[in-house]
Amino acid sequence: MFRQPLRLLALLALLAATAARADINIGVTLSATGPAASLGIPEKNTIALMPQTIGGQKVNYIVLDDASDTTNAVANARRLVSESKVDVILGSTTTPNSLAMIDVAAESQTPMISMAASARIVEPVDAKRRWIFKTPQNDIMMSLAIASHMAAQGVKTVGFIGFSDAYGEGWYQEFSKVAGSKGLTIVANERYARTDTAVTGQALKIVAAKPDAVLIAASGTPAVLPERALKERGYAGRYYQTHGVANNDFLRVGGKDVDGTLLPSGPVLVAAQLPPSHPVRKSALDYVARYEAAYGKGSVSTFGAHAWDAGLVMQAAAVQALKKAKPGTAEFRAALRDALENVHDIAGAHGIFNMSPTDHLGLDQRARVMVRIESGAWRYEP
């Protein structure tokens, strides 16, 4: 007499299990603590703004903190693919962490969308990197913006100081490529660790070289250190930073010491100041409105926008992949990877994404502007 209800319960349990397997599981590892926290926190905040369904399928976000550490980033990536069985990985925040995660994504054949800048994350598109995508502008694009601005301002010699890791080295290589074409000579090349508390020796060497301008290739609040040290030692030339400092924590920590600094940035940083004709203005303002509605006026940063753009391209690809396979399967991950390579005309907070089998970023020059720090605020530099 209880057979029919039991069969019904078994059927309901089966349906529930099937529904659970149909969820899209998105793994996220980012640097919410540690030296890169000022980058990772707005990324984490942005994940909370992402849609709960895609193509009618429920989405689960599994968010882990790698504490700005490469070993943690790799461990998180392995945990996400082996335990959480994620369909895609978003992260990590920094270049070293993202580079370290490539093997995990490739071995498990899980698409990964990085929120870090170095072109080496996605280039060349080889057997491993065919699974890797990213949303921040490449260093070469931003290097060209800086070199062009320097040349227009009459700069001839440049002192370079950057992180002693893949971010700093990547920037030195890319800037070196374009410097000569703009008539620039690099007269000093210094490095420091993200966790260093002093750069006295490096600053003295740069001051002694007497460059017309200094380029600081660092990210987040640790990028303030060399600029402050140089000013304390009387360096009065031009200061340039990378798009790795485009957040309000850098302004807060740097204070008056970073006033007058120039840097390339994604359009989102000065979205309201862009001319109405700018192709990214509308989509950038949309992200700004969403983020500030949740976290307060003036809280937006370019790093959260990298996460937002990762979500946008992932959503566009997932809609297409759902037509070919069910989430939770190798077939879905492969279909998602293929769809990411065919993302076209996706208007993000930083630019218009058009990816291809040979371009796993898909941004062009519409994705960058020059910005000046003026009285503790970002100012669009036409």
C-alpha cells in the first residue's frame, strides 16, 4: 500500500538530483586578502552582482580567497575542478596567480577567464592556453598609451621600477618594445617585492640616472611605495603608473604623493567624463550604476569591472554552450570553451569584446584612455 508513494518519492529525488546536476557551477578564486586585496575585494563584490540564472539554468558561484598567493591559487583551482566540479573558473586577480593556474585548467579541460593583465596568460594560444581567456587590457596596449603620451610631452629618458615578479617583468618587456619607436631611452631598471616596506636603494639609483619620467609597474596600494620614496628624495620629473593602480585605495593610500600621476585605464574609471560618442561610455556607466547602487557612490574600481566583463563574456558563451550540452559534463565545458572563442560585440565596462581562436582577449584601442590624478580624483586626459 506504500509502494506508490515510495515510487513518487524516488521519482522526486531523481528529478531533484537531475536538476542539481543541471546547475551551472562557476568557480571563482581571487585575492580578497593579502597585498592584492584592493584589487580582489571589488572583484568579489562584483561576483555578488552577477545573474543567478543563465539561459534558464540556475547558477552557483563558489568563491574562494587565494590571499594573493600563487600556491593558494593553484590549490583553489584544483579544489574547484575536483570537488566542486565547476564548469568554468573565473580568476585569479594577479598575473602570477593566473599563470600558476593555467596547468590546472588545461589538465582538467576547464575554461578559465582570468582577471589579470599580462598577455602571457593567453599568449600564445597553445595546447594549454586554448582553455584560457582574460578580460583586462594587455600590457602592450597600455604600454603604447604611456609611451605615446610620454613622447607627446617631450619625455626622452625613462626610469623603470616594477614588481620583482611576472607583472613587473612583463611590463618591462612590453614597454621596452614600444619605447624605442617613440624615441624613449630606459636609463634605469629597478625591482621590488609586493611586500617590501622600503625601496630606498632603488629610488636613489633612479634619481641618480636623472630620467625625464618614471614608470612604476606595480599594482594596488604597494605601487605607492616607490612614488613616495622618489618624491621624498626630490625627484621632480613626470610620474606614470600602470592600470594596475586604478582604484580608490591607491588614491587613499597615496594621498598628495600621487597627485599629478598619469596612467592608462579602462574607460570605466572615468565613464561619466567621456564624450557621449565614446563607444564604451554606455556599457561602462551601466556597470558603475549597478556597483554604486550596491556599494555606495564613488566605490567603483576598474578591477571589479574586469570581473564584470568576465561575467558578461561567460554568460554569452554559456547561452550558446547550453544548446549543445548539459552543465556538469566535459561536453559542456568544451562547448563553453568553443563559444568563448566566438564571443562577438559584447559591450563591457572596459571595452567591446571580439574574441577568436587566436585572440583570447578580444579588446582593441577603444578599451583604454589616459587618466590624470588631480586633487585626489581621476580626471580624463583627452
